Amino acid sequence: MDAFAAVDFEFARQVLQRGVAALFVVAFASSLNQFRPLLGEHGLLPAPELLEWVRTSKRGARMLRPTLFRFLGYTDRRLVTLCGAGIVIAATLVVGLPQLGPPWVPMLCFLALWLGYMSITSIGQTFYGFGWEMLLLEAGFLAAFLGSDDQPPPVVVIVLFWWLVFRLEFGAGMIKIRGGREWRDLTALTYHHETQPMPAPLSRQAHLLPRWFHKGEVLGNHFAQLVVPWFLFAPLVGLFVPGPVPAIVGAVAAAIVIATQAWLVVTGNFAWLNWMTIVLAFSAIGLPGIGSEQGHAVSSPPGVFDAIPVYWLVITCAVGVLYLVISWWPLQNLFARRQLMNASFNRWQLANAYGAFGTVTKERIEIVVEGTMDDDPDTATWHEYGFKGKPGDVHRIPRQFAPYHLRLDWLMWFLPLGRSLDDWFTAFLVRLLEADAATLRLLAHDPFAGEKPRWVRAVSYRYRFTTRAEFRETHARWKRDRRRAVMGPASLRR
């Protein structure tokens, strides 16, 4: 690594640019499929109503983050156009076409993705209120300044990626240590595999592992998030101390982050959070020789410094100065007594604070939605709607959806956690009574095959994974017991 050119991090740049772009493809595809029934012109929380409130309210104007829809107005057709353009641009970055040109070409592509996706998240309300949304935006912004294939990546941008991984991992570790007692007495993962928002195919097997293993998981998590992130910066020592040791230390730290995140990938469905962390961790893996093999100059011609064009060096250093200024607030937050989780300190969602699962729920309560064609709800036969990701049928194996994000299923997990039922859920029940085709496509199973039910209701159940003995007897993966009716029966007819 030179002072300005990270010549050993060409492989890291390729992973970063293509990996971040691939996750933009997933994010735009998720929005293309789900935004309209959730937030579109006829959605559960219509974005046009939000924009109208912003237009007529000074408070709303201050609260809304930058979005193209504020100036263009929202229509479902414009949303489709934006998502389609985002998918196309991101796909070209995945295959590496813009990277063949001068560095400002991939820069403009990534900034277009950043602004385009921010335009969606800014009006996404509660359906886009997740930490991995701002993580994707920040990663996309930084990826814009990695340059193109004909020069080495700038050191300052590679270091900013380390700083992002540090905030992501160390912030999550501090949230846990300060959070629920279960993280301190090492019992958190005794519950987590069973109670996490959307279990994966292997979650039950992970849950049934011995308690000593779960305690080891927690210890490993604390080590990976509180100790390891500091060593991501080890390659910087190589600027002053010759030899391979600093680069090896940084690569080992990255490998530990990647390994722990891979375990979370196979045991859960956390949208692109774990996948993005894996991609970002590659920023600390330097492979000597790869940069020089691609023809990066050793001696620089006029207008080029350390094989980087001077104008590009000025731009990337300006980004570094910007981050130096705006990083004060997230740095302060990391060590604050009341640490904020998944918080942004500026309108552009850069240098954010991250973290997840400061507490772990010990009991899984699911809201089950049912409908009936019968006239009398008291004597009716009720039939259950099936969701794509959240538990329902006790015999069904949980499916792997991540990095794809099932937004409705995720919000269904939040409903029983002590908050009143949100407005979107009432609107959702109305859409079921109307047999709204767009809403029904968000589900895995409509028991009425597109017909309008007479009544719908919401009932809470306690779910737990079956033991091995129970599974041998019933072949069910879940055991559930009914708790109470939480809404309804409701009907559109009088």
C-alpha cells in the first residue's frame, strides 16, 4: 500500500464494486415487486399522501429526506421506471462495464443508484425503516469513489470502507453489551434462532444445538464485534513498517467477520445485512501483486500521482475530508451511554450509526390472519392466510429468502412486540376483504383463491420449534398454541 494508491487492494475493489451493485439489483427488485401494494397509489400507506402532507406542512418538509419524487411527484409508473433503471445500471456494474472507462463513469453510476434508492427509502415509511437500507446507501456512496480498472483504488476510500465495517460491527457489539442481560449472561442465542424475525431452513437445527454451543456463539459474537474490528486497520501500519504482517492481520480480521456473518446467513433471513457485511469485509483483504498485474503504473506520467489521476485524487481526498468531519457524531455515539441504533446524523444518510438486536425476545408470538366465507363469525369455519416467509403452517420448512427482503413479513413480526396494531395492518385486512390482487400476491397462500371473504380476523399464537422427539412423532417443525384474538372479526358488509 502506497501513501495514496492501495495497489494491493485491486481484488478488494472488484468485490466491493460488484458486490454492492449486486445488492442494489436485489434492493430495486424488492421495491419493484413490493412497493406498489405496500406504498403505491393504492398501497397500505400511500406515498402520495405522505408527499401531500410534506407539501402542506413545514414540519414535514424538514423531516423528509431527499427524494426525486418530491419534485417529480409520485406515480406507480414512475416508481417502476426508477426501479427498472436502477436494476439496469446496477447490472452493468456487476459485469464491470462502467469500470472499463475513466473513474468518473462508475462514480456517476453508483451515485445514480444512491440517489435513486434514497428516493425510494425516503418515502418508504415504516416498510423501509431498517438499518440495512441506510447501509446500502452509504456503501453505494463510498463505492462511487473506488475508481475504475485502469488505476489502483485510492487508499482514503479503502480506509473509509474499513471505518464503515468498524461502525457496523463494533456498533452492533456495543449495542448488545449495553442491551439485554441475555448478551451478558451468554444466553441470547439460546432463544434467538427460534425467535428471530424470519427463520431460515437451518434455524431449527441451530436452535436444537447444545446450550454450551449457544454460549460459545455469544462469546464468538462478542469477540468478532468488539475485538476484531480494531484489527481491520492493521494494513495502515504497513505504510510505516515494512513486511507482510500488517496485511495478514487485516486479512485475518476480515476473514473472521466474513465467517461469523456466513453463519448468520445460513441460520437466518436478515435481508442483505449479512451479505453486505461480507462484501464490505473484503475491503481489508489485500493481495500483493494483483494490482501490478493489471498494469498500474509504478512511475507516474504528468497529471498522475501514484498511478492515480490528480483530479481523481482531489475528488477522493475531498470525500475523505467530508467523512472526517461528519464522522464525529457516529464516533461519539459509539461510546455514548445512550447509544443510538441505526441512526443517521445527516439528511444524506452518510456516516451512520448501526446496530441490531440489543435485546433478544424469549418467546415467539405470531399474528395469524384468518378469513371465512360464512355469514356468522361465531360459528364460522376459519381458514388461514399463508405468508411467504413468516411461520404459519407448522409442518412447513422455513425458506431462505435473504438477501431478498420480504417487507410485509418482517413487519408482521413486530406487531406482537408490545405496540398497538399499526394503521398499515388495518389497511391490510381491508385489502384482504376486498380480495385485492396486488396485496394477495404478497402472500404465499390465499385460502379463497381470489374470492372475497365475508369476515377476517387476526389471532395470536405462541410458536416454538419442536424437539427431535416431537418431530419424529408429528413431523411438524413448529408447535403452537392459540393465545387470543387481537383484531376482528371484521367485515365490509353491514
